[in-house]
Amino acid sequence: MAAATAEDQRLSHRGTHFRMKVGSGTLLLIALILVGSFVLVKAFGDNENNLVHGEKNSTNHTIRNITMEEFVDDFAEILSTSDPTLMPTGIPTTVAPTKQPTTSPTTLSPETVSPTSLSPTTAAPSTTTISNSVHPPPLSEPVCLPDRFDNVEMDVLDPEINIKRLYPGQYICSQPYSEQRYRFGMTLDGDLVWEDTDIDQVITIYKNEVDSRDLYFELTTDATMVVKSFDDENIIWSEPAVHLNNRPMTHHPRCLSNHDCPYVHLHSDGVMVLNWIGGDAQGGWVTRNFVRVYGIDANCEESKAC
């Protein structure tokens, strides 16, 4: 009986000790939960209060609107500390719109141009002339010019197309100009020639025997071919147009819109012709083969010039 009592007391003491340990742990846990809950509630309340008053969580910097002027100034300050080339030029200013013209635009009516008459007329004053005061520079290789050659009285409307003087090394060439197959002009030695460059065929019209640097070629208003000295204007060689097929030669300004008659035209097939307006009662346009007009010695069975 005594042994049972001692055992019961031991078990009772352990139960009491266990309850005391559990009770202490529970109280500590409850205390921690209460403290944590209080901290969270406090933090949430402070944060909500801060948001209501326009403040950040843990600071007193009030959020406010920034004006455009302040933004530009701040932006300029930032850029000024980095790359000077990025500095703004300032706040844009208002630019008034451009006023519309108060008068209506002028209406341009097309000019009325009368057709060219086929009767001889007096040539208009020349607007561009070739200066004889400066000696032309010598050429080291041939130069190709457009396919028409004007007489000496032609008004130079366009220096790119109105060619009325050839120097050694200059030719009028057939189209297409990039090929330069057929050409008429002066060699670098001063010879006056017609050439087929594809087959190296040359018809020599004038053979030069003087200093080629002092020569040039022209066509007169009566279609006479002349080679002159540059320094003294003396005629070194000439050849008149004699075989006109009974169609008198005349000087006729603007027989074409940008050419006077007579003029020479080198066709794309190599045939070169002289064009003029007949000076007889029949009048009208006359075209004759260049070789035949001047009686040039050429083998017409083989040459394209004829």
C-alpha cells in the first residue's frame, strides 16, 4: 500500500511538472503572437495614414506636382554634368504660322511661237560667242561632240549642242555617243577626216602640213568648208559646196528650232549629210550626201559615208 502511494506521488509530481512546462510555453507563444499582431496593425495603420496624407512610407517628403519649367531646368542640370553636346537649347517658343499670300498666283499662259518661215530672214543677234582671245588647250586624246555641226553665224543657244568650230582632237560623233563608231572632225595632227572606228576606215578630206595647235575648222553660211589659223584668222584650206543638184544654197536662221541652215548631220548609220533651205522658187528642205556635195574622193562601195 505504501509502495502504491509512493508511485502515485511520483506520477502526480511529473504530471504537475509537465503542466507547468506546457503552460509556460503556451503563454510565451501567445505573448509573441500578440506582440506581432500589434506591430503589424501599427505598421499598417501608419502606412495607410501616410498614403492618405500624400507621404512616403517612412519619410516626410510630400509628393507634389512638378511644373514644366522646373522639369526643363532639372533636365538641363542633369545634361550639363554629362555630355555638353546634349544640352537643350531652351524651352520652345511659339512660332506664328506663316501668312498665306494675299494675292493670287500669276497665271502663266503659254507663249505663242510662230512657225519658222522657209524664206530667208535676218539672223538674230548672237547671245553667245566663241572667244578668240584665248588659245584652246591642246588635247591628248579625241573628244566626241554631238552629231550636228552648225555654220559660223549660228546663235549659240546651248553650247552643248550648237557646235560651230572644231579644234584638233574634236569630232562630231554618231549616236549612240558611247560607241563613237562614226565621227567627223580634226585629228590630233590637224587632218580633217571622216572615220569608221569599227573597221579603222578613214576618209581624209584635208591633210594638214602646218602646226596643228594653230588650226580650227568652220562651215560658212554658203556651206564652204574652211580650215583657219587661230592666231591670224587666215584661211589655210577651203572647199566650197559645188554639187547642189541645182538647189541654190541659202543661209536660213532657225530652219530647226535649235539649228540654222546650212548645217551638217552625221547619222547613226555613218552617212553624213548637208541640210539647207533651197533658194529657188521651189524652196523647201534640201538634204544632200556630204561626200557628193563636196566631191570627196571616197570608195562608196565600201564606205558607209556615202
